[in-house]
Amino acid sequence: MGKTLGFLETMRKAQQYRDVSERLQDYKEVAIGMTNDELIDQGGRCMECGTPFCHNLGCPLGNLIPEWNDAVYRNQWKEAWERMELTNNFPEFTGRICPAICETSCTLSINDAPVTIRNIEWEIAETAWREGWVKIRKPKVETGMSVAVIGSGPAGMAAAQELRRMGHKVTLFEKNNKIGGLLRYGIPDFKLDKSVIDRRVEQMRAEGVEFETGVNIGDDISIRYLKNKFDAVLITIGAGKARDLPVKGRNLKGIHFALDYLSQSNKNVSEESYDEPVINAMGKKVLVIGGGDTGSDCVGTANRQGAVSVHQFEIMPKPLEWDKSYNPQWPDWPQILRTSSSHKEGCFRDWCVTTNEFFGKKGTVTKGQFQKVEWVPGDNGRPQLKPVEGTEFELEVDLVLLAMGFEHVEHNGIVNNNTGLNLTDRGNIAVDDNFMTNIDGIFAAGDANVGASLVVHAINYGRKASNCIHDYLMKRVEEKSS
């Protein structure tokens, strides 16, 4: 695989981005692709390791990474696409927004810079779309069975496409006006342009997947109705219950969940109408609470909207600052400080900060009181938060965005006492090894049953669930014919 000794002859080329002064003027994607020659060189760095950890440990999908790296090195782009398409329904998504856990487990990462796997994946997918290699794959045989998929995020889209290609009639329900779930409404366009989703939706529609948007299952249509109308139901509604901040002043105007803010911003960019009060950072002092990817997306969005200042506080300790090219915790995902393209656009970051209270005037937030904390060993061995006396401080804020993650699936609509679905201890939908809930014929997959995770995990669970549903439906076909 790759070029013999290529990893010794060629340095890793890091992701390049448009200039900050330019990209802050629009919502176009910030990442810049490589030239064909650069990609060939980067593919040649794949070192023909005996055990490709990127494939069997790093990637939940089991992507054939060494194989398409080798194909790119040999300038065989169509073959690279054919290998990629075997395991991933949407490499154009993962090539843009997956954090590339495959790269941190790359064998080169033991003591060197890993192969630029995500960049290569992105370019293979875009080349395939450009060259017309992404084909409409209609089923060869219709099974006569039907499936309702609830929720059109990556898990729902992947499952719907797989089930349709297996010959089942598939209807994908989405509560919003457009397909895509968090891909469309939670991730800014500067990371994932929504035309990338649109072209994939059109392919799925051509393959025979039916889409029903603006339908909130549990409110507009009962899940009991779907169970009676369809032979199987798959719930892929994500883990939408955002973690809240129960402090005094939380109910002041100007304090919002991050997803509400990002969703509205994306609707503005796509000129989609909405009824909610406007949330905009223009001319405001913005505070983002939470240090993950969602918080980073809020930072980038606030800067584009014209925020006066942007602060980002995280309650956890500051991760290890690491400037070496290799992975200090190989082959695992390293706990190191990461600075996103959004952070580089302007943001003051601080760690070990807790929020004590918010203050306001005329019902609107104007400032917050915060305090430094330290993490000490607890009685059960787990780290315990301890406020540091005398470290209280205040910060003037006009807009506060809560980006502290998600607790579990939302407990309304589909998931309530009336439907009878069993839940896990963490509040997600409980399923067995075949992704089936306690109700026969109703399945769940993705964040709805495992909690908030990565897009690559969601696609993986959607694909696995589709196989289990297919087996379930074919058994029913056999029973009917016997």
C-alpha cells in the first residue's frame, strides 16, 4: 500500500484554510482542498503496516483506508471511490466534519505525523461527484415490505438508503422543513455547505426513498399509526435534550441553547423562514459556555454575525498543550488541546470556570458572575469539582450560548409514557443486540439509543440497524409465504 518509504520522503501536509479576513465575510466553507499532486504524495505516505489500526480500530465504519490511500497514490481515483463507497454512505460528510479518529490511530502516529486521511477522503468523494461516479442504485427486487424512518440525521439517512437499496419501501420523516437533521441545522455552512446534503437527498429520492418533512411524529402523527401502516419503524431522532445550566438568572432574555442559535443561523443563511425570536450576535458581547465542537461552531458563527467580543468558558481543566506531530496516547484519541479554525478567528478561552449567577436589566442578561474551580479526587475515586475561594469575577455579556452537550433523547412526542418504549439508565431508548426496542417491529439507532456521538458513529449505527431490520422483514416475508 502506498509508496515504499513514502512516509520517510514526504512530510504531512496539514489542512489549509481561507484567510481569516476573507472567510469572516461569508458562510462559505473555510477548508481548502489540495492539488492532485499533493494528494498523490499524501496517499503515498500510507506505510503498508501489517495491522492498519486506522481501519480496524480508528474508524467505526471499517473504511478500507489503506486501499483507497494506495489507489490515490497510483492516481486511480475511480478505484479509490469504489473502495470508499463499500463502507460509507456519505464520505462527503465525514470528510468534512468527522474529527478523524482514524488519523490518531494511524500507525505513523506512534512517532510521526499521521497520513492526512480525512483530506484524502474528502477529495475522493468530491472527485466522484464531479466525475459522475456517484450512481443511483435502485433495488433489483422489491420485497413488498415498508419501513418508516423517523429523523433524517446521518443515522436515519444511512438506514433509509440501505433499506431502500435492499428493496423495501422507505419513508423518511423529518420534523423540520428540510432533510438533514443536525447536519443541516446544527453544523454551520462554513464547515458543511448544505448543497452537499441536497445533492445526496436527490440521489436518495431518485433511488425511491420518500421524504415527509414538517411532520413531528408523536404530535402530528402517532407512532401507533406508523406501526400499523408500516412493517417496521426505525427511530433515529438523535439525543436532543440539551444540558442546561441551573443557576440564578438562567431565565433572563439573551441566554439560549447553542443548538437553537446555530439552527436559526443556518436558516438565515439558507433563507428559510422561522417563527422564533431572533438570536443574533451583531454588536454583542458573547459568552459561549462549553468547550466542545458545538461551542466552537458558536464562536465562528458569532464572529461572522459581528460580535463585539467572544469568550468561551469550559468547566473542565485545560487539556495538555501538544505541539508534536505524533499522538501521545496512540492509538487512542488523545486528550490534548485543540484549536479550531473558528477559535483562530477571534476568541478568548478559559478553563476551570464555573458559572455562579447571571444578572440583568429589564429582564435581559447584562453580566455574569463566575469562579475558578479545581478538580480534586473524590470519595469514589472520580474527580470532584471544588470552587477556589477568592477567584470570583464578573464579565459583561449580552448573549450567552449554552453548549454543554446533550443529556439524552428528548422525552416528548415519540418518547413518552404513552408509547411504552423502555429507556436506558441514561434516558435513551433501550434496544437489544438487533436494535429492536421492547416493542416488536420498532427499532432505534444512532444518538437516540447511545447518546450524543460523532457523525461517523451515527452512519455506522444506521447501516447496522438497516441490516437487522432487513433480517426482521425477510423473516416476516418467509412467514407469510409458508
